[in-house]
Amino acid sequence: MSKFSWRQILPLVLAAFFVVGSLSNIVAPRSIFEEYLKWGYPHWFHFVTGSLELMTAVLLARARTRLWGAALGCTVMLAALATVTVHGEYGHGVAPLVVAILSIVVGWIAWRKRLAAGSVVAA
């Protein structure tokens, strides 16, 4: 039986989170749609958010693009955090903050792997 580490599983769990977030933003039930309008975003902006989240999931799923996925995911979550903070909805900021931190962790791991692979190639 092979052994999986959290470094292998975390990016895939994060990708799954972004898939679910993407689908909920693209489909946008009335409650989500109304929140976007309440925050001052155009009526179509939930598609932008959902598309960026889906792109993040795809990038996180592949080791070669994981660093880009982590960067995009962190950016999307920081934008979400800024939105809810500006509107005083601090309770809604916990999930974006946690996911942004996890995206930074995944990005850091991917960056270190790239550096290690580069030093092996250079040697």
C-alpha cells in the first residue's frame, strides 16, 4: 500500500474546493447572485469568479502548473476576503482567509520543488 503525504493530498483537496466554489458561482443560486449585486458587482460577475475558480482547480490538479494555481487561488481568495471585509461581513471572511493561507502553503511547496529540481539540473 502506498503512503500519501499531506503535501500530495492538500493541492487536490484545494482543487476540489475550487471546483465546488466554481460550480456554485457559475450556477449562482439566487442568494449568491443577490450577494454579488449587494456588493456592487455587475450581474455577470459571478461568471468571472466561477471561471477563475475553475481555472485555479485545473492548475492545482497538475504538478507542473500547481504554482500558478496556488497564486491564482490565493488572489481570488484575497479578493473575496477584501470584498466581505469592506462590507463588514467579517464572518464570511474566515473561509477565504483559510483557503488563501492553504494556497500559499501549496505554492510554497511547489516553489521549493521547482528550486530543488532546478538545482539538480544545474549540477
